[in-house]
Amino acid sequence: MPLPARSPSRRTATKFATEPANERLALETDFRSGLKAEEMVLYAQPQVNRNGNPVGAEVLVRWRNAKRGLVPPDAFIPMAEATGLILLLGKWVLEAACKTLASWARTPALEHLSLSVNVSVKQFHEADFADTVLAVLDETGANPARLKLEMTETIFAERLEDFVAKMQRLRKHGITFSIDDFGTGYASLRYLQRMPLDELKIDGSFVGDVLSNPNDAAIARIIISLADNLAISVVAEGVETPDQHSFLLEQGCQKFQGYLFGRPMPLAEFQVAMETPQVI
Ligand code: G
Ligand code: G
Ligand code: MN
């Protein structure tokens, strides 16, 4: 039985397929050379704990291109997924994030922060995924305990044993795992129990309506108590208003991410904001 679709989905995987072929090809060609020319840029969005103190950030990639301007991920991730370029992009993002962590380790205002990196299921499927992550950590000198890998619920759809084995191996080194956009996809409670997870992220589409839609409020509550029962952490994404924040605090949510605490911003700006907390 098909699951009811949640809307609006921020993952527009089908859009790329419906664009004219010449535009698709131009996007792919430009992106491929953009990757080589180091046109990708890391943005970071803060995550705060219950006291409002920053505990980490999510890395969100952008593409800065002379012709196209600053391109948001929704405009190229579906193409990168469809063409396999997501593997090159994913490796670049991982390296850049780990270099960032290594440099933060030398800065008192930043050393305690973790970085969450979005990992495509395609990337995770690669036989050498765990080796790659460990090699990047080794080369950059980043602390594995500060690296969190975010994956969507689509990892529950197939080859679970393979995923679990890779996760267990990486977790032995201190790397942590988070399920992104939780509540919108395939997660089965039986599988959830078997996954060596550290965190669930409540999808922003629920958070946006917690005060106006009782169903979304119930879903947010359920996810928080699910995380509590699994003894893992829970982050609310897309928190925009103090009322949403208060509701989620009352429900016991542990961490928060959203415009209320800071937009995704260039790394340099993020670092300045962390060194002068009143900016956020
Ligand atoms: O701000 P935002 O527009 O940054 O991100 C849009 C979407 O792009 C999100 O669903 C996010 O998970 C995805 N995304 C952002 N950066 C990355 C990345 O480095 N890798 C992957 N696979 N997805 C990313
Ligand atoms: O990886 P993920 O799908 O969770 O990506 C987070 C997405 O949510 C990014 O596109 C980011 O720019 C966006 N985002 C972050 N904070 C907010 C917010 O407070 N409100 C809204 N509407 N979107 C947000
Ligand atoms: Mn994410």
C-alpha cells in the first residue's frame, strides 16, 4: 500500500527528470567543472541545546558559479543523485567538513561544536564508504566524535544489514548517526530498534505546523518520546518562532535548529557568530 505523500516535500528528486534535456546536460556539465574548480561552498546552520547554547551545526552545501550565481542544493542535488556526481560532491563536502572540524579544534569558541554532514544513500551504498570516511578523518586530523552523519529514512528501504555493519564500524571510531527528515519516510519501528542510531531529526514540515495542526503536534510529540525510549537524542528542524520553540521545549525536545536560532550562513560568518554569541 503506498504511503500517503507528505507535502510540501523539500526533496524534489523528480524535478531534474522533467527539465529539457539540453538544460539538464548544461547543469551537469557546469556542475562537473564547478566541482573541479572548487566552486562548492559550505554553509553552516547552528543547532542549540535546551539552554539555547550552540552545540553544533549542520553543513549545507551551496554552489557559487560565475554564470548561475549562488545555487541552492535543491537545484543541483537531484541532478547529482541522478548522474552519480553526488559521490564526488559527497566526498568534497566530507573533506571540507573534516578540515573545518580540525581547524575548530584549535579555537576555544568552536572546539566543542559538532558538524552534521548530509550523506546520500548512494554514498552510503558504496562498498568503500566506511574506509573513505575513516581515511578523511585520518588525513584531516578531525575528531571523529565531532562528526555526525545525517541520512534520510530511505536507508530503511534496502540492504539494512549492510548499513548496520558500516554504521557499527564507524561508530566504534566515535562517529555518530542521525536520521534526517524523520517522520516523512520509510522508517519502521522494528528496524529503528536495530539501527545503531544517535539522533532523530523531526522534519521541519511538522515543526512548522505544531501550533496550528494537532496531527503535526502529535507527530512531533511521538517522535520526541520515541527518541526518549530509544535513549537517543532528538533535534527539531525548521524552528522559526518562539511559540514553536516553547511547545517543543515543553515536550522535552533536546536540540533545535531553524531560522529562530540562525539561518544557514557561510562558514566564516558562522564562526564569527559563534565567537560573538549575541549575534545569533
Ligand atoms: O538549505 P537547504 O536549501 O540548504 O538544503 C536543501 C536540501 O539539500 C536539504 O534537504 C539538504 O539535506 C540537502 N543538502 C544540503 N547540503 C547537502 C550535502 O552536502 N549533501 C547532500 N547529500 N544533501 C545536501
Ligand atoms: O537536510 P535537510 O532536509 O534537513 O535541510 C534543511 C533544510 O531546511 C535546508 O533547506 C535549510 O535551508 C532549511 N531550513 C533551515 N531552517 C529552516 C527554517 O527555520 N525554516 C524553513 N522553512 N526552512 C529551514
Ligand atoms: Mn539535513
